[in-house]
Amino acid sequence: MKARILSGVQPTGQLHIGNYLGALKNWAEMQREYESIFCIVDLHAITVYQNPEELRGKILETAALFIAAGIDPEQSSIVVQSSVPGHAELAWLLTCVTPLGWLYRMTQFKARSEKQETIGDGILQYPVLMAADILIYQASIVPVGEDQSQHLELARDIAQRFNSMYGETFVMPATHLPTVGARIMGLDDPTQKMSKSTVGSGHAIALLDDPGIIQKKIARATTDSKPAIDL
């Protein structure tokens, strides 16, 4: 029996080459070896305001890009998070056993709360929903980027706590970090990782950019003044 993997992407912004090299390309390769579930995590997306009509369109666009990147629906399951009520239902059960202090320690929450005067509770509870996404499918391997590794550690802690309280229920998921493409840096700021939310600024090359736009973005990319290439 194959081990099961699960990973996901929010249907917001524009998927870019960093997402392809760090996630989608790896998923397409891993699906041959593992039972694979890839989620379009729209419930995570609405932790900040999303236009409902635009979000519906982005869900379809993201599914199409999954397939275009090599994810085969005959080999893998592509799941829209909100279409499976169990994600939200399990998230509530896990919320009830998760100490609040664990959530306040999450670095992403601390970083965002420091930048914003007010912040929705969804941002705080985001890692619990992520734990539910993983545990509901009993995924044993979870491909994630470095920025999500702390959340996966929390998912294991939550699973262990639940198991100790109610008996062995959940599999302990293992982290799988990409060996190639883990940190594709922005074209306009090589100290920052490419972001889906700022693609139009010349920060990243979107998968749906036409060749002319790509050429302009590369031509305007920030470079250093060194006379040689450092490898």
C-alpha cells in the first residue's frame, strides 16, 4: 500500500515560477510514488477578504494550472477544501483541544499581527485548519515550504494531544521540504521570496504571463554589480 501525501495552495494572487519549481513540479513527480491528494484551500484564503466571484474563478484557474503542471487526475485527487465539510468540522474539534498559547507562538501570526492594527481570528486559527486538512486524510507525508514547516510541527503536536486524550486516531505526518526551488527570490528584491500577491509589480513571473510580459520583467530585474556569476 502506497503512503499518502497531501499538500495545497490558496487560490489567491497568481501562481508563479516559484510555486511551480518549489511545489507543483515536485507534486507531479511524487504522484507516481505516493497516493496523492492536492487541495485548493479556499477556506484558508478567506482569512482575509476575497471577492466571492473572483475567488470562484481563481479556484477553477488553480485547478487548471495543477493539471497543466502535470498533476494527473487519473493518478491524484484534486480537492476543493470547502467542498468537503469535514475540513471545517475537524478543525473545530481540533480547536477544542489546542492550547491558545500554541497558536500565539506561531511566527507567521506574530509577524502579521505586528504589521496590522486589527487582525481577524481566522489568522490565529489558520494552523488548526491546516492541521485538519492534513489529519482528515491521514496523510503520512506533507510537502511544504520552509514558511509552513512550523505549522506542520504544530499539526503533529495537535494530533499527538488528541491521540493522548481520545486514543490513537491520527497518523503523525512527516514534513517533506523541496530540495530544489525551495526559495525562488523576487525579481525586484532578491532578498525576498517570490509572492503570489505582488506578481503584477514585476516581482515574480506568473505562470500565465505572456512571453512579452516575461521578457520585460526579466529585463527590469534587479541585478548586482559583480563582474562574475557566483554559484
